[in-house]
Amino acid sequence: MTGPEEQPELLPGLVRASLQESQAKARATRARKAAEAEVAEADPVARVLVDVALAHLDRTFDYAVPASMAEAAQPGVRVKVRFAGQDVDGYLLGRFASSDHTGRLAPLRRVVSPEPVLSPAVAELCGSLAERYAGTRSDLLRLAVPPRHATTEKEPSSPEPAVPPAGAAETAAWSVYEPAAAYLAHLAEGGAPRAVWSAAPGEEWPRRLAEAAAATRRSGRGALICVPDGKDVDRVDRALTEVLGPDHHVTLTADAGPARRYREFLAVSRGTRRIVVGTRAAAFAPVHDLGLVAVWDDGDDLYAEPRAPYPHTRETLLLRAELEGAAALVGGFARSVEAEYLLRTGWARELAAPRAVVRERVRTAVAGASDLDLERDPLARASRVPRQALEAIRWGIERGPVLVQNPRLGYVAALACERCRTPARCGACRGPLALTGPTTPPACRWCGTEAPGWACGECGYRGLRAPVVGDARTAEELGRALPSTRVLTSSRDRVLATVDARPAVVVATPGAEPVAEGGYAAVVLLDAWLLLGRTDLRTEEEALRRWSDAVGLVRPGGRAVVVGDPAHPAVQALVRWDPSGFAARETAERQEAHLPPASRLATITGEPGAVDDALTLLDLPEAGEVLGPMPTGEQEVRAVVRVPRSHAAALGRALGELQRVRSARKLDPVRVQVDPPSL
């Protein structure tokens, strides 16, 4: 043990060590500053897009490239820079010999990774989208470039296998669509044809998309396919493997883990994979030599990005086709008005099957549509599951699975007095009463209060009826009517991806319909009035899309029955399988009303004072007009700004300048959304 007399001898040693450490830090600091002061000899200026969401700072800034970073600081890499007194992230867009800045340039702090993750094509796309949607490039880059995963970045990329030769079967199935053979030939020759494809019922559309991608790949180019959800990604994934073999493509989805998503992204960015299939997260994939962009079922609301600046996948892909000289394919069982507008303006050509092919694929009827139907079943138009629908189900289960689409989720979503039809309300909060199961008492959908002793406030009667029945109750009723039949449900809580070919009744909500092995023998659409009862600009278009997607799952020679108003235009379009005619009428009505896609429209939403300030600052084109503001909530209003389509670019610039002015002045925020999917 050291004695007290020895303790003072430790102090000089500690002082010397501390002094040496300070001197070492000072030398390191001087060396770092010297290295930073020594700039690269070739192209010493780095143009950086700083990751700052403020609209008035959405521009590039010049920084000096230290000589120590000259090799790693290449276009497309992630960098750290000093901005507003702190280190922030950014992307290096380019290297230049000189700068317009007259003062001393601050040096790059560091190159985060030498991996170029932002391609020039995607950078240009983000700039164009930012102008179109009045947003910032930094917000779009968060959608385009996934977060870095350092461990994955160090993994080597596997080489791309050779592309197999084309088979005769790849074009044979497309032959039912009259100009499709020429379209595929043009793709294979390196051309950039643009088409709107109306798929016939029962079409194996993932296989057709895979064949179009394969034709593009054989021309030495890449392909990008976007589909609504993960179930569809899996189907196209399998089809691409069947057509081209494994290891020719990647899948990009938002719900993939960070390592897998970044690994697949790097395979595309490095050019070792040229075909991509994914959800809306894949629309920005940096495909090398992009030759084809394809989107399936472009009217699906899953394509509308919920984060600012709210770009739509279809518009993103079509803009990429314009910027990169790629072919385009917009397909679906139904047709959106935007797709119809592409045909009307001559931007694309139509691919559609002849009427004879459609009639062979499916026969669609409306319950109670004819006098003969009403003679056989007088209650055909009043019954929820009329005789004609039940007969179609029995006919179908003798041959395979049957799909029953029910538009309402749950058991009994609404209740009413059995005598006077007054809606049943909660005594505590006046919310709607509902049933969650066959043995549970009525309960409020808002506050959860049970009402076992409910009595009608109008007539005092205690009996209840169910005007709106959910998928669970429908499955229960069909199970009692068909006691020896398997009954399955597919909805938000439990979505089935596939069902086998054995006889069964599958009750599904719209969008949750599983794919049947070999296709469904019959499809029954219940409660058509529910989908048509929404108050929205796209109500009829969306209803027809939901029905068409369900009927499209039928096998060739199958049947479909709709329970709804036989005179409604959307129902008639489904019976005739006429998506083009319906979309043409909708487009004409939109043009008469000066609504998208014939015009460019934007909404400005926020507190009343903030919206008024925004409208005062907005420099609208001469042909523009403002509708509103109108209240949308207790403390929120919305104004609609509209211009003819020929002034769309001017509106985008005006809204972008509005966002920059408001950002610089730090005014109360407003939400600006261009061409919102719903009003």
C-alpha cells in the first residue's frame, strides 16, 4: 500500500498525461482543419441538396470538397454538412469546377457512405414532382431513398443471370387483346409504346405483366411494376419467377424490414437487378435503363401517398415515362377517368378484348332485373340475398369456390326500430347501436355503452332490425342456408391471400377478396347500394372498380350476380363489362363540371385565418378560380383552387411560391394538396 508521503509524486504524472492528451487533440484538430482547408484539385465544388423540410430552403447549396474526400464524394452519395449551426444530412448532386458563391465555401463535414444512392434520374423526378405537387424535394427523397443499413451496404451484390430467350406462350395469351402483339413487339425492339389495358374477366394479369416486363428486359432495359398491396406483389413475384426464372427481379414494399428493403434497393441501384415489382414505395426505384413502367388497378386509393406532398403512384410513373423515355402500361379490370383521359388526349392507345371474348369469360346478371325474375321471386329487389343470388351460389359450389362480396365489415353494423325504422341510438352519447356477435347485446359504436333494454324513442317498440349486415353475419346466414358447405371469411381482421379449388363460400369485404385456385365458379355482389351511397366525387367509379375486381376473379365460363338497382349506370356497365364506356361518360361529365382530370385542382386546408392568408398571398393564373373556403371541422376550413389543365404548370409554380413565402415568414401552416383523390 502506498504511503501518504508518496502521494504528491502522482500529481506531476497526471498533469503530464493530461497535457499530452490535450496536445494530441490539438494536433488532430489542426490536422483536420488543414485537411479541410486543402480542397480537391478536380471539381472542388460540391452541390448539395440539404435535407431540410422548409420550403424556402428547398434549393441546392455549394460546399468545398476536401482533398481527403475527393474520391468518396461522388454524385448521389449521402453527406453531412454544416447548415444553420448544426450538422445535417444531405445528398451530393454534382461536382463542379467553380461556384456562383463569392465568399468562402464551407467544407463537407464527411461522406456518410461512398454508396451512390440517389441517381440523376430519380433526383430529376423528385424535382419535377416537387413542382407539380407544391412540395419539397427533401420530403420526396424520404419516399425515394430508404434509410441506410450499414451492415447490408457492405454485402456484395450477386451478379444478374443471363436473360432466357422468349417463348411462344408469352405472346399467345396477349393475342386476345387486338393490338397487344404489336405492343409487346415494340417493347422487345426497344421502343416506348404507351397503352391503357382493360383486362378481360378471369385474366391472369400478373402473368401478363410479367411477360411485358420480360419483353422489355430482353431489349436490354429494365421494368418497374407497381401494384396496390402485398398480396398482389406476391402474385407478380411468382409470375416473374415463372417467366424469367429466379434472381432476375426484386420486390420493394414499405412493410419489408430495413435490412431486406435496403438490400433490394441496392441491387437495383447497383444495376444487378433490372426488374422491380412493389407497392407505391417502389415508384421511385432507381432502375437502370428504365424501359417500362406499369401500374395495375390505378384507381385504388392505396396509390395515394398519405404524406406530403401526397404524390400519386400513377402520376409518378407516367412522369418517369416522360422524363426517361420509357414505355407505359396502365392496366386494370376497371378504368379510371385518368386512364380514360390518357386515351382521349392521344397519349396512350387502348388494349381491350373483343366483346365475344368477354361474353365467353363471364355472364353477369342483376337479381330481379327482368319481369320473369320478378315472377319467380317477387321479393328479388327487396330481399338482401334473393333467390337468384342463392341459386348462383348453389350452382357455383357444385363446381368450385364461390365469392360473396359484402361491403360492410363486422356483424351488424347498424340497427333500427323494427316497427318505425328509426335508427337505434345510444342513450348516453346518441351514437349508433350495433351488434358485434350473435349473443352480445346492442352496444354503442362510439362509446361502447351496452343497451340490453333498448326501446325506440319514437314509438316505444323494443324490437330491432338490421338494415346493414356485416360480413360475419352474412357468413353465419349463408352457413345456415347451406349447412354442408364450407364458409370462409376474409376481411380487415383476417385477410386470406388464397383459397383452394374445393367447393366453399368465401365472404369477403371489398379489397380483401382472396384469389381462388383456378378462379371462382361464381361471384355474388351483395348490397350494391352501400358502395353507391357514399357522397364523393368518385363514388360510382369506385363502386364499379370494386365490383369489377371481384368479378375479375371468376374462372372462364363463370357466373356473376349483382344485388342492386338494375337501372343504375354503374351496375349496367358491370353487366355489359363496359369499363371504357363508363369511364368515357364519367370523363365527359368531369369536363362539363371543370373537374379533374380535365382541370388541375388543389385544396388548401387549415385554420380559417391561415387559409385566408394563403389565398391572399396566392398569385393565381388569370384563368384560376377559388371555391370556398368551407368548414371541414370545428377549427378547420378548406378552399378549392381550380385552373384549366393548360394552366396546370402555372398553378404548381404559384402554389410552390406560396409555400416558400409562408415558410420564410413562419406563418401558421396550411395543408396544400394537388389533385386530391377525394373531395
